[in-house]
Amino acid sequence: MTDAVLVLNVGSSTLKFSVFPALAKVTGNDWLVRGKIEKIGPDASMTVTQAGCATSDVRLEHVTSHPQALAFLLAWIREHLTHCNIVMAGHRVVHGGLRYTAPVKVDAAILGALRELIPLAPLHQPSCLAGIEALFAMDPDLTQVACFDTAFHHTLPLPEATFALPRKFTEQGVRRYGFHGLSYEYIASVLPDYLGPAAEGRVIVAHLGSGASMCAMLNRQSIATTMSFTPLDGLPMGTRCGSIDPGAILYLVEQKGLSPDAVNKMLYHDSGLLGISGISDDMRTLLASKQGSAGEAVDFFVYHVARELGSLAAALGGVDAIVFTGGIGEHAAEIRRRVLAGAVWLGVKTADDTGPRLTTSDSPVSAWVIPTNEELVIARASIEIAGASDGSVVG
């Protein structure tokens, strides 16, 4: 039997998963299974790819909750990976607060502490923790590791990490945390493979997807980022508004009579690309649409990515390289082209967008598209915490 780690990224109605062998030096090519359970509820389905096999789609009946989805997944793994023994699970947890700046083995006390952070990431944290709780209910002795999206940004300097609020609130944890850290951690780990010595220089990474943020790195560490106290801030996203004047929120509450719940729903679920276009939160749909509001949403997104690029370049005192990653960053060549067209003032000289390099060899600022791999980061962290010996985990 091969010891293996189950990696989970649980969303409000989705469950992304992968299985890696619990090897001390596991690589991105070592995955055994990966896939996603979507639309958890009456229309749930699973898309799964087993290494060396074609991708298959499975309709799931009677899977209307995250615990049922996990139970189905574990049964599927036992049936199809008969040579594997799941000895640990690694989880993407969006918020680690001030305390958790590195992956941690989860116990009841830590789970309780993470529940207290739900108000800081109400769209993500409950689902993250639901996966941990469901696995504990099924197997209380299974080693579970939480890997935090905020952890990579614990290197933010004081002027970047704080708000201009009374100090007592800063001391209570009202500050900039930053997110998408698992993605940025992976990109930082592979930058030398693409950039060579320039990887230690001034690099701006754009993680663009349904959730979107950007990060300025120096010596492959985060020194500035666009998201802050919650995953709501910064760039406009699929359904999230991004940066907004706090006074606009006060106005909506005090003058327009919106309740806190109504404002929460609007900012997290009804804004962003969906709110501007009135059509869709999916960039692919908007790029293909002929409707004017779709074009306005795309223009808005590109403008703010380009604007944040300038802001992060200022934080770095210049820029040596730009990296695109995430669903939009990796697959939407049109968005990359338009963002880089607006970065000519930085010294960008674009080439054919075939990747991974997007700029000419003599461009003062190089640009790249690099696929991210958050799952590998989680697998490696889980294996390290559980302890590895002779290529397999010590249980």
C-alpha cells in the first residue's frame, strides 16, 4: 500500500480535491487523482481525472451536503485507488488571522480558533472548516493539516500591513492580511526556474480568477498586496466589488436603508464583473459577448489591474518581472495582452503570447504566464508536518 495525502479546497458549493503520494520530495507530476465536485445539492456532479486515464464525469445522487460529498469521494478513492492508503488530509483555509503564519496540524482547539475568524472571510472560511469537521466526524484519528492563504503575507512591512485607524483596533487584529498566499507561495518557489537570478528581484504576480489579487515580491517575499482585511478588497472580481470608499457603504446603510446583511450580499455576491455587466461573472462569457455592458466590465477589470500594477511597482521602487497566474491569468490571453499594453511605460516589450515568456528577450521588464499549483503546496506542507522517512510518511 502507498501512503497518500488527500488535498481539499472546499467552497460553498464545490469541493476541489487531489491525491498525492506521501513522498518526502513530491512533485507536481506525482498526483494520482484530481478533480472537483460541483453544485453540491440536487444537481451535484463530479469531474475526476486519474493519472494515466481519461477524465470522467460522474452524476452524484443523494449528495446534498459537504459531508455527503466527502463520504462519496472517500468511497470513490477506496474503490479506484486500491493501492493507496489516505493517511492525512491537507486543507486550504483562507484565513489564519494574526496567529497562524504557517501550516498547522488541526485539533479541536485550533478548529475553535479558526471558527472565530469566520467574520473576516464569511464567503470562504465556513466552507473550509466544514471539510475539516466532516473528515473528523468520519475519521477522528486522521491527521489533518490547515494551510492558510494569509500566511505568505506575514512579511508585509508595517506601512503596508496597517490601516490609519486608532491603534487599539490594529492591536485587535484590524489590519491588512492579504490572500491567495498558497498560489503566491507556489509561484515564488518556481520563479528561479523561469527567471533565474532575477527571481530574487522586483516581481509582481497577478493571480487573476473569479477571485483576483496581485502581490509585489522582493526576494520572493510579499511586501505589498491588493487584498487586505478580507478577500473583498483590491481588484474587482467575479462577484466581489474590490476597493470601495468606506463612505459609500455608510451612505448605503444610513441613507438608502440597506441592512448589514443586504450590504454583505451585495458586496460579495452581486458586484464585481457580474454587477457591472449585469450578464455574468465569468470572464469567458464577457469576452465573447457583444453587449456593451460586458465590454465595460472587461475594460473596468483591465483598467484596475493596470492601475494596481503601477501601485505595486511604486512599492517595489521599480519592477523586473510580471507574472500572470490563476484561471484568467493563465487562460485569457486577451486580458494579458491588454494589461501589458498598458504597461509599456514600465518598459514592457511584448512578444507573441505563446508563453511562458510574453515579452521579447531585450525587454527591460519581462512578463510570464506560470500555472499555479496550490494543491502541491498543501500536499508538501502536510507531508512535512506529518513527518517523512524513507520516502513515505510516518503515521
